[in-house]
Amino acid sequence: MRNDLSATLTQREAIIAACRVMNRNGLNQGTSGNISMRQGEGMLITPTSLPYDTMEPDDIVWMGFDGSVSGKRQASSEWRFHLDILRAKPDVNAVVHAHPTACTTVAIMEKSIPPLHYMIAICGGHDIRCAPYATFGTSELSENALAALEDRSACLLAHHGMIATGRTLDRAMWLAVEVETLARQYLGCLPFGEPPLLSVEEIQNVISRMANYGHAS
């Protein structure tokens, strides 16, 4: 199945469409972002350094959880954390990585996004953690990202960008936009000082009330 392009054509087209949306809406720039989707015993992932506007379905690379690879292109340089997240989180079927301006600015400051707004709860906890810096594409970065994503569906990567995950690609894309919005709100508060924050108890209350909130698919 992994070499059968027709069996995964819809997923491949969805990945390409999402990449183009990321750049149109300012969530990403150039080819710095990457997207993966669970497929069989592995994942489909964008290739490295290929402009989204020229990307075709057969440019998408399949990688197995066992490390096998199928495709004419080289997988994204960030394939490792995509594969590790999908392997570690069976409820996740899509991973979106991008360098949106607000999230990346907060990440450069090595800050997590605190509970300044109740929408923080959509990521599963009382903050959106910032994973410590590690060089792109390394196992250390993947380990840091997995730790930051424990009990969370999104995180920042210090001096790098952000990751959003979801049970569907639409959900992961929706979450990425919401996290970028929260990062902009946080940056808007900082000239006035650190914002007042909601309590851990209140965020847990919100989590219990919004299990089906957001993108339903």
C-alpha cells in the first residue's frame, strides 16, 4: 500500500493544500514549514526545500515507523519529530510545523504562552510550553518537542517555531491558527507587563466544558 499513489492521493492532496494555506494566511513563510499525516504503518510528509506551489502528490514522501522510506524526494529535515510524535501519540493523525511570526517571537524569548485567555485550554493544559532549543532535525529536538507535548496538543520550539497536532489535518491547522492568535495576544500584553493569568483550576474547568470545542472534523 505504501507505494500505491492512488491509495493515498486524497491525503497527499490535502497536505499540499494545507501547506499552501499556511503560506497564504501568514502562518508560515517559504518552505520552512512541514506537514505530516498518519498513513498505515507510517506517515506521509512533505519533502524538503520544495516550494508548495510546485509540489505534486507524488512529491510527498512516505516514511514507515520502522524507518523505511518510499518516494522520489527527500523527506523534510524535520521528519524525526513528526515520526516520533505520531509513533508516541496514537490519537494524533496529523502534525503541522510552522514558523508563524508571533509564536516564533515568543519562542525566541524562550517563553511559554501562559493562561492569559481561556482558549489556552484547547491545547490540553494551563499553558503552551516552549521546548528547549536544539538544532533542527536532531533527535534532541524531537525529545524536547515530545516532552513539551506531554498532555498537550501544541507547543513552541525555542528559537524556532511551533508544532500543532490533531486527530485530523483540519483540526491541526485550526489549532495552529488559534495558537498563533494566543501568541499575538500575549505579545500585545507584554508592553504593559506580564498579564494577569487564569488559575490552573479555572483552565481545568474550561477544559471540562469544551471537549468538543473547535473544528469538529
